[in-house]
Amino acid sequence: MPGDGDRDPQGRVSFYRAGVALFAVAFVGIGIALVALTAIRGGGAVGFVLGVLFVAAGIGRLSLLRRRR
């Protein structure tokens, strides 16, 4: 019967983990791009700080994801 809880919960968990990893890698990429573009354009501190924070958030999330295995 549909909705009787017969699905494999492990499939959902692995899908969730893959999504979290994808977003974490995207955050790292956005952060690197922010830092690079800020440096190329001779920008101020805000671009550097936001870029570093994006990279830190992505790396932190990836490290937490690896730790929970």
C-alpha cells in the first residue's frame, strides 16, 4: 500500500547527504569566485570577507558531513 512506510529510508538519507555535499561544494566555489573577482576588480574588504565566509561555511559543512559517517 502506498504510504505504509515500506520504502527504504537509507535511500533518502544518501540522497540528502549527496544534496548537502553538492551545496557545500557550491558554497566553496562561490566563495572562491567572490575572492577572485574582488581581487581582480580591486574591491574592498566586504568581497573578501564574504568570500572567505562562503568558503569556510562550505568546508565546515563538508567536514561535518564526513564526521557523521
